Amino acid sequence: MKIRWIAVIGASILVLAACDGGDAELSTDSTLISGGTNAPAATTTTTSSDGGTAGVSPTTTLAGQAVAGYNIVQRTPNDNGEAVIIVIPDGAYTDVDLENFIIDVIESNENIYGAEVFRDEAAVEAFLVDPSARTEEQNALIERHHFVTLVGRDRIEFRGPFAEFPGGAIGS
């Protein structure tokens, strides 16, 4: 009985110590933009990628940020809605940031049924050139600045610098 009271008192002290009135430290995976082309200040995210060999699994952790704004530079109607080409500003994005961005774009634009996301307008211009007519420089530009493809409204495929990340159903 005495041991039980000591445990209750000890637990109470721990609870009171945890509620010291100071600022709580919160963590988040990402902040989504809401609607338009400008969003609040971005938060930091992290993404890990394991690339180990022979039983050794080194981990690379990337620090990222939410997409702070975007510009739809082209809209192409299709049978299911619109396919869009989007340019986002430079940033330290992760695959999680880009997936959250795509989810927010879909939720705020009900007519979107496909998207290409770039971080450079010159890469968009190169992308619009017929693939058989592209120069090596254009292909390299696309490879550096083409981040994501949205297929339909429910599948994401990572491109260029994010190609190492698996795509798949959004939100999975």
C-alpha cells in the first residue's frame, strides 16, 4: 500500500513538473499553403532516405520547408478537368513538402486533374518542346528543375532531384 502511494505521488510530481507553464515544443511534418499563390512563412520538415548496402544502412536526413507560393503558368483542359503546369519558388523542399503541396493544390482547385511542378520557368519552356527536338541542355534543365508529376488526382510521381523517392497514391 505504501509503495502504491509513493508511485502516485511520484507520478503527480512528474505531471506537475511537465506543466511548468513554459512554451511547449511542437513538431510538424509540413505546413500547407492555402489557396492562392502566397502563403505564410514556411516551416521546416525532415525526410530520411536509406541507401545502405551489405547490411549497413546509412541514413540521409534532409531539412525542408513548405512551398510558400506558386504560379500556374499553363492550363490545358482535358476530359476530366485541367492539366496544369506550376512553377514554385526556390526552396529546401523534401518529398513530404511536395506531396503536401500537391494535396493542397488539389483541395483548393477542384478542376485540376494532372499537374507538372517545376521550380524554374526556363525548365517549363524546355519541357514544352517536343521531346524528340530537345537539346541536351534542355533535358538537363528539365532534370534539375522538374520536381513532381500529378497523375489524375490521386497519384504522385517524383522527378529530377526527387526521383529517388517512390511515388504512389497520394497520402499513402
